[in-house]
Amino acid sequence: MAMELTRQPASPTGEAAPEPAPVTQPRWCRYTRLLLAAGTGWLVLVLLQYPLSGRWWAMMVLNLEPPVAFAAVPLLLLAGIPAARLARRRVPRRPALIVGALALTGLLLGHPWSGLNPAALWQGGGTVPPGALKVVSFNTLAWGKSTTPERFYQALKARNADVYLLQEYVWSDQDDANERQIDDMARIRKEFPDYQVAVQGELVTLSRYPIVSRPAIGPYRATARAASPDWYTVYRTGKVLRTDIGVRGQVVSLYNVHIPVQVDMRESFLSPAFYRTIHDREAARRAQYKGLLDDVRANRNPLLVAGDFNTTAAMGDLRPLRSALDDAADHGGSLWPTSWNEQGRLRLWRLDWTFTSAGLDVARHALTALPEVSDHRLQETVVSVEASR
């Protein structure tokens, strides 16, 4: 049998034509792959926020980042594409579109966690009506340990508030390791002679209006029923002080709040003790939030909740309260309200919040830095009390 031979077509010169080159997939550069990995990873983190933040203690570790990162990271990813061209790196069209889609989706879904407050741009501060109630909330940093008593009380009195909700009425050593009870009541009554005073552990409420009741709420209920609880038990369980005041025939409920801090900054981020602290303190934080939220939902009075929540917009712990009440910062005029750390280099977190319910109209809200007194900004909220129907 004759064997049939297949011949390569000859070139015009008589030489065999070269084999066609195999079709290969485009090879993306390392920079392109980095953008894709960053965009995918960030979107996964944002998606995990919704089911896990505020429900699983380990998410608190990730949520220690400044909340503005939920806006900054997607914007940086978007900027990475034109930046590549300036650096003479070519990002192919298809991966560029994918990175853009990942970044925009992350920006949209991450906005509620970003701490940005666009409502302040169009709501801002309103006109203060006659008879409005001026409320100051302030973490005093161990009752003004950063300054002298004279300057501390002068700074408070200069606000001329109708109500003061003050936290950290305690003595602490240089490292904040050991809180101790203090008794400065004689000085308080001297400096604020026209105010009624309510004290619960580290919380002090001063009111020009009469305090008509002080219901115990949350974990403090069990402590309040004890015959003579020691100060430290009150300090540990009484992180929410509710006082009802009478304002021109209307009862207004005020909640002075200091949620326990979730981290121990004396421990290294690489130390197992750092994570054990977060795990162990989660239960105490949840108990305080539950007690506060249960009472707020059952309270039919106009109410204002303010204090140091040790919680940022990136943490889901605050989500139920933010859904139930109105954020006073909507009337503050600041697109990015922050309240901590005034005595440090980074002022990227908002730990201090003020919320109001129906029956209180917020005319103005401001966060004022007093770095000589505290590492927290002072909250000042002016509200008008609607007449009862």
C-alpha cells in the first residue's frame, strides 16, 4: 500500500511555511492581579459585616479600623486604575472593569459602616427655639485628671448647659489600670448649686430641671435590689444611668451611657491576651446594650441617649439603637464627625454618640475638642421638647 504523505505548503521561495503560533491567554501583570485580589478581599469583608459584626466577637478585631476605611479603600481601588497609567503600567480593559465593579459595590454596601454623615450637609443646624433644652455629654477622662480641678470645673461651667451627662467620675492611676471611687460631691454642689444631682458608679447627671424618677435598667437592676452594693459592683454593672426630668409639664428621659471598652491597649496586638480580652468583654457589652435597648423600646417618653459608647460606626453593636432612634449628628453640619482621640495623633474614630426619639426636635449638635481636659470631644445638643398631646 502506498503511503500518503502530507506536505507543508511551500513558501514562494520553496521553503516550508512555519507552524502557526498557539493561542495563549493574556497574561495580567502583578499589579493587575493585586488590584483584583484587593477588590475581591475588601468586598468579602464588607459582606461579612452584615451577618457577623456585632454578633461574633472576632469581628470586633477587624472593626477596630477607622470607619472611614469603608469609603477610602474602594476609592483607592478606583484610583489605582488611572494611577497605573501614570506609572506606565497597563491594566487591560476587562480586569479594569472588574476592579471598578468591585470597588463601587464595596463603596455602596460599605457606606452604612463608614461613619460618613451626608445628612448633615442638607439638614445641618436649625434655629434654636425659645425654651430649648441644652444637653452636654462628656467623657471627663477620670474626672479631669489631665488638668487642675479649677480648669476642669471652669470648662464644664462654660458650656452653661441645662443638663450634663458626665462619664468617668472615678480616680485612676497613670496607666488607667485601677479605677477607684472618688467623692467630689461637695465641689460639685458648690460649682453647680442650682442643679439636681444623680450619681451611679462612674456616671453623674446634673439637671436644672427636677429629676422625677431614676429607674434602674439593664444589669444594674439586680445590683439596685441589693441591700448595700459595694461601689465596684455598681461601677461594673451600672453603665447606663436613666433620669427622668420634668420639663414644663412634660417628662423627658435622659440616658447617660458608658459602654465598657472592648480592648486593653496595654496588651500587644500580637499577644493572645489581647484577643482574650475582646472575647471576655463582649458579654458585658452585650448585656449593657440589651438593657438599654429594651428600656428605650418600652419607654413612651421623649428621650435622649448620649455618652461614650466605645463603639464606632463600623461596629454592628450600635446598629439596633441607630435603627430605633435618630442620630443627633445629622444636625451637626459635619460630613465626618469624630470624637476620639483628641490627645493623640489620630483623630479618626467617633466613640461618642447622641440619639433622640420622637418628641424631641434637635436644633443643633456640636462636637467640641477640649484636649486639655479629655481625649474625647464634648457633645453639645440643643433640643426642643414638643408639647404632650
